[in-house]
Amino acid sequence: MVDPILVGMVGLMLAFVFAVYLFLRRIATGFKEGVEQSRDGRR
């Protein structure tokens, strides 16, 4: 039998890792768009 508390902790850790991944991906895409916009603005 699987301990439900253990399952809940693993689920919370997976959700936290997924949220951090989405947050970092959003920062990276925003940074890339900012670099491209500043490059286009200089020309």
C-alpha cells in the first residue's frame, strides 16, 4: 500500500518543479524578445 502523504509530497514537488520551469522559460523568452527589440530599434 502506498502512503498517501508520500504521494502528496511527491506531487507537490513535481508541481513546484514544473512551476519553476515555466517561470524560468517565461523569463528567458522575455529576455530574448527584449534583446531582439533593442537590436531592431538600433538599426
